[in-house]
Amino acid sequence: MGAVIGVGAVLLSFFGNPANTGICVSCFMENVAGALGFHNDIRMQYIRPEIIGFVLGSFAFSLYRRQFVSTGGSSPLLRFLVGVVLIIGCSVFIGCPVKLVLKIAAGDYAACIGLVGLSIGIYIGLEFVENGFQLGVPRDLPLANALIIPAFMVFLLVVSLLQPAFIAFSVKGSGAQHAPLIWSLGLGLLIGALAHYTQFCITGGIARIFLRGPREIMNCPRSTGLLVSIGSFLGFALVTNLLTDQFHPGLSGQPSSNDSYLWSFLGMLVVGFGSVLIRGCPLRQLVAAGQGDNDAGAAVFGMLMGAALVKNWDLAGSAAGTPPAGQIAVLISLCLLLAIGLLNRKRGYGIAPEYQTGLD
Amino acid sequence: MDKLDKISFVVLVVLLVWIAALVVRQIEAPQLERQKPGGRIESGIYSNPEFDKKTDTARKLLAAGNLELAEQLVKALSADFPYEGTPRVLLADLYIRKQNPVAAMLEHKRGIELNPDFLDKKTALFQGKVIKRNLDDALIAIEEALQRNPADSVMLENKKTYNYLKRRIAGSCN
């Protein structure tokens, strides 16, 4: 898994995606939101085939393995809200956890501050999860519910091929920078299928750092494998960057980098915290939605709404720093996550059963 | 109420105070002229007749070699339209004509950060070749200064800006 996503993502950058952005769920969600007309930033409008691939790859492979199960009912609206918050955090840092690893592999030392923020956010989330936090036990739902997200992705694929007038495509800026559709879609499908099989999740892997001995076995038995996957992802991405001359070490002035370290740190802290509460990073939400998890589907639609908001309300970070609205949005996001954590705790209880099956 | 609740409440209070401070600072900040989204057209050129007229005049003054008047006008434009990149690029042009490539490089940086269209081949504002030439000249000036005084902190900072602009020309997301 680490090799596929590490080599594949760097090659996507090499073949046309923006620098250090071979794969970035939050940037790509902003592109999709722009293409659908949810915001009017003419530089960020493109239906990214990678997003379609993640969901449909997971959908097809889960069908093949007979693991496609329609489940849901575990606080979908709260998950929707956390989906919005995740994209706000990512946009301030300029990138999702996958892009964080890609930035480090390309020599962006400043991204390490984001890694620290993400790790601390995960630690805070784990504290809540281990102290009775729960969003409710998911139950089986009619099959039609689980088909909504894959059907939405098929719709996106069709309109990206037909390019009707109501879909916008950037002719300049990062939205206009993309690898050939067949490469992006193919790699997306492969990553989606493998991520379904391995339950790949950056958040789950980093959680391993804080879970030792019985805590690991009881709370997140897959986390060791996930951490190894992240390590191999970083290693393969680094080697591919070196081979394709895309490794440019430096502390400032890196592509897609926000040089205001405090807000990068806090942005990723929000992402780590929120991801643990809804059991998975943004990539994991897409993959889980593809395999029939309606709650993850709610988070995916929340991420799409968040992508529109960060552009319309000018919340995103940039090389010039973080706008005041973005700073306030990050702090409000942290307050929201804390409030969700406090209001959904059963005092005196330990980890909820749905989290014990493996922190995805 | 357990330990986690207590810590969370304290953090919540700190965050709320922080948010209030940021909001107050925003309200009290000088109300700089805001550019409405509708004020822009697709090419990225600000569609304000007064602005267009003044930038045209500044270009003519620069072309005619009247650098003193051009400088006054362009600096006034930069102050009146702080979110526009064009006055910054005009100022860079002025510094190039004044044989000061390092100052021009710094203005190009400000211009690009305000409007990345200056590095976009597909727009009428594209200035990539001019900026590249300016960077080459600036590097020579910086290297000369650093040979004279390797510890010159200003020039070391300028070298960083040079590297940053090189990276910006290579492309970026967002």
C-alpha cells in the first residue's frame, strides 16, 4: 500500500498534478466543489479523477470480496459537521494528511510542524475515545443508502468526460494542472481498492505512537501495520522524488506551503482530533463511503461543503500566511470538536465497541 | 466531572478568549478598501476605471523615462490599492530601469503573491520572462555583495527570496 501511494502520488505530480500535490483529498475536494459551481475561484475548478477512483475502487473491491455492507445511523449530522471542520483544518495547513507526508518526502521541512500538530490532535482524540466518547452504534441500513456516494462518483465521472456547460474547468492555476485522466483514475481505483483491503489511514497509523501494549491490542490492533504503511509511503515517495528530481529541501518558500507555523500546527491539530472522532482521515472517509458506510458518506458530503466554504469565506492558508477569517475558523473548529467530544461522552465508560474493532 | 472534562473546559475558555481577541482586532483594524469579488474579471485585471487610467499613465511615464513622476504615481497606487499586484510590478519595472535588480525582485515577489497571474502564461498579465531576467540580474548583484561581505544578513535574506521566486516559477498549488 505504502509503495503504491508513495510512488503513484509522486508520479502524478511528475505527470501534471501541482508540485507536492500528487494526492491531496482536501485540495481535490476544493477542485470538485469549484467544478460543480459551489465556489467561484477560477483556479480551483476540476473534477479530480483520483477522488472518483478512491470511492469506486473501494466500492468495486468490496463488492468483489462480498464486504459491501450498507451501515449507518451513527450520528450522521455530527459526522457531516466534522467533515466540514476537517477541510477547514486542511485548507489552513494547505493539504490533507496524505499531502503532509508528500510534502515531507519532497523536502518541505516546515510540514513537520503539521505532523506534530496532527499527532497531538490524534492524541487528544484518543483521550476522548478511551474515556467513553461514542457517536452511537451503526446498524444495517437498506442497500440504496450505500449506493448514493458511489452513484455520485459515477455522475462526476460522466460529467468530467462529457464536460457539459454547467461544469467549470480551470484554464489556469492549480485546477488546470493535472495528470492525464486515465492515469489519475487508474491510480485512484488502485489506491481505493488497496485502502479498502488494508484499511489504510494516516490517522490510524500515527495513533500507534500513543498506543502501547494492551492499549494497542484493545483499541487499534491494525495500527502497527498502518504505521509501517505510512513509513513505506514516506520512503517510496522520497526515493521517487529523488529519482524524478522533485526533491527540493528547504524550510520556506516550498510549493503549497503556509509559512505561518502556528496556524499550520493548529490546522493539522484540528484534522487529527476530528479524524479520530469520526474514525478516519479524509482519505479513509472516502474509502469507507465506497464500501457502504453511510456515516462516512455524510462526512464526505461535509468535506465537500467545507471545500466550498473555505473558498467562499477566504479561510485557506497561502504562502502569504493565514487570513484572519481562517485563524478564527480554526479556533472555532477546535471549540466545536471539544464540544462534540464533551457532549458525546459516557462518563465512567471506556472505549466504545465500535471503536474497539479497529480505529480505521 | 472528571479530569478530561475539567481540562476541556479550561481549553474551551482559552479558545473563546482567543477568538474574541482576534475578532476585536479585526474590527479595530483600519478598514482597508475591500475588493468585491465582482470587481475582478477573469483575466485577473482589476476593473476600476480610475485604477486603469493611473496604471496606464504610470506605464507611459516609465516608457518615456520620467522615472521620478512614475515613482510618485506608482507608490501612490500601491498605497491606494494594497491588494493589487499591478502597482508592485510597475514598481519592479521602475527599479529595473534604475539598475536596482534586487529591489525589483522584492517588488516582483510582492506582486506575484498578490496576483499569481503574473506567472501564468495563459493570462495577459504574464511577466515570466521579465521576472526570470530580473532574477538572473538580482542573483549576480547578491553574489557580488556576498563576496564582499559573506555575513551580510540582508543579502542572505535576499538570496532566500531569490530561491523562493525560483520555486514559485516552478509552480504551486493554491
